[in-house]
Amino acid sequence: GSLLAGGGGGGSTHIHFPGNHQQHQQQQHHQHHHGHGHHHHSMHGVVLSGDRVGCGVKSKLDSIMTTYLRAQHRQCAAPIAACAPFSLLEPHACPEPTHGLAAPHNLSSRLARREWYSREPRGGPGGRRADRHFVFGRFRPLRALRDEGAMITSAAFVGGDGDRLLTGSHEGEMRLFDAANGDVLEVHDGGHSGPIRTLRTSPLSCSKSLALSCGSTEVQLWDVSAMEHGAAYVFEGSCGGAFGFNAKQVAVVGEDLVGTMRLVDCSSGATVQTFTPTPPAVVTAAGMPRMPHSMRLADVCFSPGDGGLALWGNLLWDVRLPHPVQRFDRFSDGGGACFHPTGNEVILNSEVWDLRSDRLLRSVPGLDGTQLSWTGSGDVAMASFRLSKDEPISLTLRRTKHPLRSAFRTVDAADYSEICTVDLERSLVDTCWDHGTDSLCATVEYDAADTHDSLVRIHEVGRLRPTEEDSDAEEEDDADGGGGGDDGEDDSEIDEMELAAMEEELDEEEQEEE
């Protein structure tokens, strides 16, 4: 039939959706009106008023509105046949069906239902998602790590205990922090000619703690337990890299000539496979093909599990083949590229592609211009603003107007819905998770406008942020608690002594009266 499209505060508009049955069939007829000198003609068309008939031609505006509303209705998770009036000012969404035994939104009610609803340990259908939104919707600043005079540009947790944090600086130095108390354990010259833009550590399945530091002109592979001996291998001319399955191999990208992506063995440093992008976009004067600049700075990662697939920008590779197996359409050069933890989807900037059908599944506007950092369990992703790798960090942060310039956002991996957005006092440069417990995350913050101060702030997941009545986390760490604690104890002891003396006087007065 027809759907009613009404704007806010205005009149309603009936929009016709053609169906399978015959509709709006009219026959031309003549009626003689007594007392009038004319005939009223009725024909197939749109009735404009009581005595006026439209031309019968479907307008372009009607077609545009019909296509627009159909597209909105098609994107609903559970589209229904009988729809409420459509609004042209607000996006349409059909109400989602609810389960009779669905988990309640209140956390206490969900915990109480666990005792009698044994088949669903989360309190009913949808309880796992509700718990995930409850936990990853709360972040509390726990500790601030800084080294005087150092501008930190990247960070990554080492190991699965969350007790050590490796950072890279603008001067190309590597620092190992004790995440428990903020002490600097080691400082080493990374040998980079510029800032360390990306820092990755080996997965927990690796028997040895390795790190991969990426600058604009070189990539270096480190053994975290022997950093005093320098980098194990240096790959000149590269600007990006990623660990493969169990950190046995590493992908190095960013070289100018063909063969820009290499698969290198971590134990020997030998090249295992060279990947050639086809067709080359630019050919130099010497006849050698060269990759475009945006592709050289694109992100690279391996698929979850066995790491049989590699993603570099919008190119999908099978590690057994020298040429890409799929080239996805990319609508913007900004934003990151990564696999979904399930391994069935690829996220390029804000577009989500299905690997099984090579089709665009959805577009998530909240992920535009961001890079994703996934938890160890793969349930939640942290979205942060992705800085350009070929521009100075301070210049990029001053120019951009991105909404996540000084904030990060958590996203549900099941449906890419936003969980929460956490605002920060400074501009955000990098983020990372503690993959061992998923209870800690770190943000690299930089004051690009005023003091140019840089620090790494560790956040505790699942706890509320401090309010105005609470003391700041940094002030608690820096304050000397000796004098204040003693004064409080002395005051409490004096109050107890005065109260005891008053009770004794009252007892004596009662005895005298008796």
C-alpha cells in the first residue's frame, strides 16, 4: 500500500509503494452535473483537491523519497510489514523484537536471575551483550607514566600480566615502564631517524617477547629481554609491519619499488615470500613500477587464527600466493585497515566488507578516520583518531577537527554499535590493550596546543570515572601521603578521647543523682 511520511510539525505525505496486486485502477467516465454547464473528468492520477486531478505522471521527488525510505527500511534488523509514520527529519528504525526471558538492563537484576535461570548464566538472552556494555562503558584513570623531556608517540603492553609497558618516543628512543608504579626500567636508543609511529608486541602465544618498532624510513625487530644489545633486525626503507601467527614471521611493508610487502622469518631475518601488487599504479622514469604514496603508508595485519591471509590497505593477500587475491573498493585514504576477530570481515575505514561474498555489509559513520585496537577476547574494539604518518604529529593534531581528536570510543564487535565515548584532557596519539586480562588499556596523550607535555595514561576497565567529589588519579600518585594521614589519625584519636571523657562524666552525674 502506502506509507505515511511526515516531517516534524508539518503535514503528512502518502508515499505509494507498488505491490503485487492491481492498485489504483480507474476508468474514465463522464458525469452530467445538473445546474452546471460542464463535465467532470476523472482519470488515473493523483487527486489534488475535491475537483482537481493530477497529471498522472510520477514525480521525481516522489521517486527519490520512495527510494530513500525503502533503503532505510531495508537496513532494519527486523523489518515489519505495518510501519509507523515515516519521518523525513529522523532516520527510520523498526522496533527490535524482545525475548520474553531477555536479560534485564539492570545489573543487579541480571545477577539475581542467575540463581534460578541456570541455562543462561548471564541472566537470560542478551545478558552477555549487556554485561559487555556495562564493563567496557566505564573507564577510570589509574596511573600516569611520563619521563621528563620525552615526547611519547606510541605504546604497547608487554606480556600478559599488564605489568610492563613499552613506549616509543619522538626522538626514536625505546622506554620500558613498570606499569604498577610508573618507574622507567630501561631506556634505549632505537636507532630511528624520526619518531616511532607504530609499536607492536608479539602475541601471547609466542614463547619470546618481541617488539616491532615502525618509523617513517625503517622498521626494527626487537627482543624485549635483550634490548640493551640493540635491534635484532633492521629493515631499511620500510614504514610498517605486523606479526604473523605465533610471531614466527613478520610482514614488512612500505618500500617504494615492487615487492613492497615481504614476509620475513623472525628467527633468521631471511625473506620467505615477496608479494607483488598488480597492476602498478605509477611507473618511474627508469621503467620501474612504484606504489602510490597513500598505499605505502597503509596499515598491514594478518587474519586471526592461522594467519593465512594478510591485509595491506585495500589489498587482500594469500600468504601462499605472490599476487593479491582481492582488491576492495576504498572510499577514503584516511582510516585504518584490519580484520574482524572472527576472520570473516574486513574493516576499511568506516566500511565493513564480507570476505565470503566480497560484498559491502555496512557502513559505520562512527569509524570514519579511525583505527581500531581489539581486546584479547575480540569482543570490543577501541576506536581512536588515526594520525597521518607523513606529517608532524603536532601539526596534524592542531589542524584536525575530528571528534575523536581528544577522545576514544569503544565499539561492540557483534554489531559495531557504540558503547561509550571517553573524553580526555589532551590530544590522543595512540592506544593499546592489555591482551592478557583486558582489564587495562593505555592512551598516549599529547598537549599540542599549550605545554607540549606527553604522557601515557593507564585506565582501569569496568570502573567509573572520577567525579568532582573524588580526587584526581594523578594527584593521588604524586601527593605525599605521610603528613595528611598522620594528622587524620591524631584527630581521630583526640575525638575518641574526648568522647570517652564525656561518657565518664555522664556516668558520674547519674551515679550522684541516684
